[in-house]
Amino acid sequence: MNYEEFKETLANQVKDTYDNRTNGDSTVSIDTVTKANETYDAIMVKPENSRIGVNLNVDRFFEEYQKGEPFERIVSNAVSIAENALNNHPDFNLNVINDYEQMKGKLSLEVVSSERNAELLNSVPHKNIEDMAVIYRFVLENTESGRASILVTNEMLDKYGIAAEQLHNDAMKIAPEIRPAEIKSFSETMTDILGSENVNEAEINSVMEDPFYIASVPDKMMGASVLAYQDFMDQAAERLGGDFYILPSSIHEILLIKDNGLTDRNMLEKMVRDVNSSVLDPEDKLTDSVYHYDSKDKIFELAEKFDERKMDRGIKSQEKGSVIADLKAKKEKIAKQQKKDAVEKSTKARNEVKFER
């Protein structure tokens, strides 16, 4: 089967199998789902008389089919995923979702690539940060088994009757409170993962010439959002002791490296690109860029812009030095001329003295 045949056949088989298992009559439809960092064809399964449905990613099932997975097993797995999601969805009142005052206490931020999410950004409120965008979510449930959240759309804002600016201001206040930023050294992070008895912090720091820090949120979900927190940059600058570079490890966390004045931006950018292309799943990728925070001027920007500013400052400093040198030379020339004029004037005056008897 080609992709289109696979998609149609899968939708029909999922409906038949799901209805047989549940003794019900479901609605199964095919749609295109646009999410942060991801757009895919989906089969949406919604039980009879239910306002809740679940989307199944057709693209992933087709990949399994191409690798040789039997079609019958794919159908069975898809139905099991749908059943599990529908039977274990968060217990929330759908009517509450239409009440912004009740929902705003669940506001959270997410940072995504502007370029990779251009289509999504047309339908959701957002704020641009360099080549990234801040979008907003309501986090309904956050457990070890997963997180349930709702992306805030322009349509939802219209129903709430609020402006995007109010949403942003509320999110900037609430998100850092319910999902505070955490900045930890690499050794601290390893200790959290492996336990203090298995980590030698001194040994780790001795091996690493430039220790880096990892920033995220407590649940490590969409933790790169701390970039947008109002006081985050200054908190990080205090922890690192000044200016620093930001590497987008993923949409879930970022790496912070102190700017020691010798850091090679091109090397950092290559490192980010290599990780993004060989390690990260596409849906977890943030950007290929590297960023910089100037703690003195309080400027967050692309690292290449920082380099340009630094170069401009150097040129202006040279120009300023040149101007000062010119002024000094002119001043010395004038002083010499004035001294010369004074000597000549004095000599002339002596020559003009008349003696009377």
C-alpha cells in the first residue's frame, strides 16, 4: 500500500476494531494536526456521545509499516493507544476551559523556533524573541505518566474576550511561580540523576575546562521556556558570574556557558547543529542558533549579533582613541606655536627698547 491507501485503510480498520472492543459506535476522521515543531496526518477517534477525542499519528504508523510491521498488529496497537488515552485522560470540566479566570492559574510558556513553526504561529498568540517565539499553554495535569496541556489559540482568546497582551502579562507572572526556573551545574545535574554517592563533583569539574550549567523547570518539560522569564537572565548571570552564552539543548532545557572572552562562537554553533541533527528527535529541537547575554547592558541576543556589537565597540573605541590622539597633537602644536610666538614677541620687544639720556 502507498501512504494514502494506508491512511484510509488504517482509519477504517481502527474504527471497526475499536467499536468491536468497546461495543460502541465511534467517530473516526482524518485530519492534519499542527503542533509545536510538528505537523502530521492524524486519525481522530472520538467515542459516541463524548466531547473528547484522541489523535493518532498516521506518519509514525506508516514508518512502522515500511519497516515490515504487520498491518494487523499496527491496527491493534493504534486501538490500544486510543483506548488507553481515552480511559486515562485527565478528569477536568470542559466548561471550565471556557472560563479564563479559572484557567489562567494554569498558564505556562513554551519557546519554539519561529521558522519551523511559521504556520502554527498564524493561529496562536505569541511573542518573538530573536529567531524564537513564546507561545502559551494551559497545563491541566502533570504526572509521571505524562502531561496534559492545551495550546492557547487566537480563537480561544476571542472567546475569552481578552487581548494577547493580557495573556502574556498573566503568563509572565504565573508561569515562573508554578514552574520556577532551575539553574544547576553539570555535576549537580548528574547528582540528581545518579545520586551523590555515584558522583565525584571535584573530578567532574577538574576534567571540564569550562563547566556549563543546565537550565530548565522542575518537571523538565518545555524547560527552555525559562528564556522568556523576566528575571531569568540576571539570575543566570549571577550564578555564572557575568556574561554567558546560551545553547538550545532542546525545547526542554538549555545549556549556559560562561563567556570568558575567548569562546569561539562558530565552535558552539557547530556543536548545537551536530546535536540537533544526530541526537535529538525533530519534535524536541529548538533552533540551531547560539545566543548571548550581556549582563552589563542587559541584552539577550543572537551570539552573532553580540559579535557584531563587540566589533562595532572596538572600531568606535579605536576611532575615539584616534580622535583623542588628534586633539592631543593639535593641542601640543598650538601650545608650541603659542610658546614660539611668546618668545618672538619678547625678543622683538627687547630690540625695540629706547635708552634716553
